[in-house]
Amino acid sequence: MANGMGNITWWGFSPATNLVTAHVKEHESGAAVNILVVGAGDLRHILKTLAESWRFPTGKISIYVVENSVEVLARHMLMLSLAVEPSAIMGLAGKHPLTAALQALY
């Protein structure tokens, strides 16, 4: 039975990396940077890239995500929507229980 159900990736095994730093020369010229993330399993690379995006304000950053299962992609969407929610709408006290509940899915 377990063989037929497949598996869902819970987390990755590498430290978070800013995905734009590999394209610094292209990005400094103002060109758009397109990044494809395949099967990462979590958002550590995307969140680090977003957190450090102020360092490269001149160009557009497009990140495309491909995952093996819909559940992982849905989890990514929930975490990203929670991460970018303005503090005027939902403060840290409101985000904490939701983050803890989503972490249980990891």
C-alpha cells in the first residue's frame, strides 16, 4: 500500500541560498532574471531571495516553481501568502498560530 501512495517532500537538505546572486552581472545591467526552482520541497531559497531582493532593485525577478505533488505546491502558496501579508492586515501575533499550523504540515 505504501508503495502505491508515493512520497511527499517535507524539506530540503541544503542551506538557504539567494537565487539572484548567481545572476548578479545580468541583474546589475537592469535585465530581468528568470529563476526555475524544481523539486526544492520548501521555500527557504525563495524566502531568502525575497528577503534580500532590496539589494538588486533595478531589474525584475521572476521565480517559477515546479513540484512533484500538488500538496507541496499548495503548502508553498499558503506560506508565501502568509509571509507577504501586510502587517496592517495581520500582525505577527495573528501570523504565529497560522505559521505553527502550517509548520505541522511540514
